[in-house]
Amino acid sequence: MVATNNVTEIIFVGFSQNWSEQRVISVMFLLMYTAVVLGNGLIVVTILASKVLTSPMYFFLSYLSFVEICYCSVMAPKLIFDSFIKRKVISLKGCLTQMFSLHFFGGTEAFLLMVMAYDRYVAICKPLHYMAIMNQRMCGLLVGIAWGGGLLHSVGQTFLIFQLLFCGPNIMDHYFCDVHPVLELACADTFISLLIITNGGSISVVSFFVLMASYLIILHFLRSHNLEGQHKALSTCASHVTVVDLFFIPCSLVYIRPCVTLPADKIVAVF
């Protein structure tokens, strides 16, 4: 017999089944989402409108902020809306679309963070050649590579997910569609599941090690400089390192492990 999909819609369990807790969660996420949109939107508008903030660092920062708005908008609005209703439902196609968008913007953000690390490397290690290397054409090319890398990752992930069959049940113990919760709803296909997990985990591992390697090179370069020069150089990297930690540590906890959904996943995914 030919196997077919028995699942046409997915029901989210959400953060809590308690109605009072759901309302508190919805308000909390609404405030966080508003802060993300307004904060990053202000950064984008400020950089675009300013005649002073024209360096490559701010060029990349404006794209990072735009991608962050898109990334959060994939899941936050539905999560907030679902907190006000008892039956939290999404169609299977809607679920896969959400996954595609999530990994597209998430992958793009990962590549943009690597691009920004390269920008800091050139600025600190090759300051005299910085503007020659990081010219407008190079900056545009690097941003294009980041978008292309995110798209390639997402298309690969979505293509593999489409090879799976979903036989039921259709209840997902999460509040948005992601790799591990979706795989738990699929009929057993160990090889494809392994490819999906590898695709998701590899981008996190490779990106994180590239970023760490770039900062190790910067630290090695700064050994010959005085303390004032070291402090000035490292101060420009502090915010970037903070974003890298907030982004890749949760990603590593979620994606670099076997296909098992843990209770802590809901909390980790918030970051």
C-alpha cells in the first residue's frame, strides 16, 4: 500500500494549558516582540537616515536588525494570538512554511554574524587596508552571500522535511514548528531524519567555530599591542560577542543533539 499523509493540521500544546498563565505569557511576549521590532526598527531607520553612520560595520548592523525583525515575526505574532484562544492550530503547509521562514532568516542571521566577525577582523588586523578591502562592492557581496546561505540552508531543510510522511498524532508539544517537534510527528524514516538534524546542526557548529576562530586570531594579533590599544579594539567586539552567545548557545542546545524534544526546549527557544 502507498503511504499517505494523515495529518492536515497540527495542534500546539503551547507554553501552558492554564488560561491565566497563557494571558500572562501573551502579555510578556507582546512586550518583548514590541521591544524587538521598535528597537531594531529604530536602528535600521537611524543608520539609513544618518550621513555619519556610513562605515561597513553599520551597513551590516542595519541588515542584522532587519533580519532580526523578520526572524521574530515568523513566530511571535502567532504565539501571542494563540495565547488568547484555547485551540492552537496550524495547517501542515502553514507549519512547513513557518519552518522554512524560521530557518531562512535564522540561517541568514548566522551568516551575517560571520560577515560581521570578518569585518571586525579586517578593521583590527588590517586597519590601513580596511576601506580598500571593505568597499561598497565587497559589503554588498558579503550581504548577498549571507542571504544566499540562509536560503540554501532553508531550502535544503524544507526539501528533506517534505520527504517525510506524517501519520499522526497531530499534537505538538511546542508553540511553533521547528525541527525536533516536527520530526516527532513524522512516520519513522531514520536516514532522512538524520540528514535533517545534520543540516540544522552543522550550520550552528560551523558558524560558531568560524566566529571563535576569528576572535582567536584577533586576540593573537592584539598580543603585541599596548593595553589601551587592546581595550579600544576589543570594545568594538563586545556587543558582537554578546549577540553571538545569545544566538548560538541556544541554537547549539536545540539542534546539536539527537531527535528528542525536552521540556527545556520551550524556554531555550525564547532566546
